[in-house]
Amino acid sequence: MDTIEQFDSHVMQTYDRLPLVMESGSGRTCTDEDGKRYLDFGSGIGTNSLGYCDPAWADAVCAQVRRMQHTSNYYYTKVQADFAERLCQITGYKRVFFGNSGAEANECAIKLARKYSFDKYGAGRNVIITLRNSFHGRTMATLSATGQDCFHNYFFPFPEGFVYAEANDIDDLLKKMHNNVCAVMLEYIQGEGGVVPLDSKYVDQLYDFCAKRDILVIADEVQTGVGRTGTFLAGEQYAKKADITTLAKGLGGGLPIGACLANGKCADVLTKGMHGSTFGGNPVVCAGGLAVLEQVAKPDFLAQVLAKGAHIRAALRDCQEVTEITGLGLMLGLTLKTKQAADVKQAAFQRGLLVLTAKDKVRLLPPLNITIGELDSGLAILKECLSQ
């Protein structure tokens, strides 16, 4: 029995997997069981922010594994304290709650927003407005928060308390702003929705309206955060700072993590017994996260992310098949003229390049430390796939 047959015999078939059995990885390249190498422009859906097995990251993780792999949150660890302090310093938030995924980070944000409103205004002010075409996770609450019907089928009934507004339509948002609303939850760039950025004017109007009514803004930066767009938080490019920001994916460098960051007025809302996570703030994951922050949270590094994004755009400018490139930094979506994104992904895979899709677009989320030479190698393959 080969690996794929063995895998499919025992693992639930919830993914449309490519026939690639990854054996090892180094830098921006992974190697399959047969020794074939693949240049990765997907980085585990933006999770391997430093590529495969970055030496400094791996050393930090291995050192922590040998020191202590886990302890419950009934106790303290220095590595979690260091990680929390550094993350708050970088982002300007006061406190953070650690979980294991973006969905968990968003669950924490939902609970925090509702309790903030309950404490201040009493029961009944608990509705959270999210945007059509959004994606916030696959737990029942975050699926309910997700503004895409295609994710909802089969799983009814969902938790109540979510209302959907059209993205980039301020009039539709204001129509939904009743007295029972406690928060608005948004992605600055709707990643799973097709790498669709919010308009700056819309974001400005949304923030202004919410600030006047003490309606919290929750920024889901699970995919856009940790330098992916060329600033540590995508909100920096909109000159906005949400009351609550969620992170995951690239924050752990490949280890499972979620983080819910809260500003001053939200920092003390969740008290003892109100929320928890057995593995949240795990010492090994925090060590990996610290190693990510050590590299990513530097102005020069972030400037290079912006430059690499511009390099990709310039390289594809003369490609007749690409009609539009959306996104920021190294989070890009390619709109195609005639080809299907899934077919391009398959063709690239056959040639040793891994790319992603989002709706009808080819999605590029390469490791943040990819070199220009590696970008050029991958783009040559991509352009070949797009031109045939």
C-alpha cells in the first residue's frame, strides 16, 4: 500500500489534495517521497512565513522542546510572557489571549465583544455585523460569522447573532446598524473570498461610525497579519487600529497558534473562568512565534515584502492572461482571462511549482523571506502555465 492509498484509507476525505506526499522541506522548497522538488508559492496557506525549517526558527523550537514541551495555563512560563510582551510591543495592543488557530482567535474575539457590550450596556446588545464574502473559520460560531452561503449548507442550525452587510457598501452597513449591534468584524483583504481588498474610504466611514457609537471593530488578520501585506498588520496601510485584532497562520511559522489582541478598553473584559484553551500559549509554539517576530517585525524585512510584491506585479504585467492583480505585499490574487485557476494550479504542480486558488483566482502566498531569484524561477513556471 503506497502512502496516498494508506492515507485515504484512514483519513476523512475533507480536502481536495494534490497527489504530492511531502517528505521534507528546506527554505522555500519541499521534496516529495521520490525526491522531486517543488518551489512553494503557497507556504501552507500563508503559515510557513519563513519557509520550511528556517534554521533560527528550528533551533528555537528544538531548544524549547528539550526544555519543556507543555504545561497547562494553571501555571506561568517565561517563553509565553516574552512572546506576549513582544507581540504587544509590536502591535501596540495591551493584552493578548493565545489559542491554537484563526477560528479560535475569532471565537475569542466574538466572546470578548459581546461581554464588553453586556458589561457596559446590559443584555440584548450582542449582534455582530460581518461582511458578505468574508471567511472567519470553520467552527460553528465562526462559520455563522462567515458571509458566504457556500460554507453554510448541511450544518444548520447555526448560532445566532450575526448579520451580513455588503462589503464596500457603506449604505448597506448603516442599514444593519441597529441598537442591538455590539461589533463589526472585517478582513481588510478577503483572502478566501478571492483576495478582495476593502476600499479605504469604506473603512474610514465604518470606523468613524463605530467610534461614535462605541461599537467595537474586530479586524480578522489571520491571513493578512504578521507581515504578509508588507506591514506587520494590514490595518497599518489603512491607518486604522481595531479594538480587537486576531492573528494566526504565519505567527507560529508552521506551528498551530491563534492570538486575540485587545486594546485598553477591551483588555480586562475576559476574566478568570470566562475563556480558556488547553494548548493556547504552548511553550514550543511560543518559542517558534518569538523566532518569527525576531525576523519579520523589522522595517527592512517588511520593506522587502512590499518590494517583492511589486516585483511579482511587474513580472506579470505583460502576461495577457492576467487581467487584474489584487491584494497587498505577498498576498496576491490573479484574475484570469480565459483559464480556470484550478487548471493553472494543476499545471504549475506538474512543473514543480505550488500555488493556491481563491474563488476563480490564482492565489500567491509565498514565504515572506523568499528571494528574488526564487520568485523569478517560480514566475517563469507560472507564466509558462498561463501562456499555454
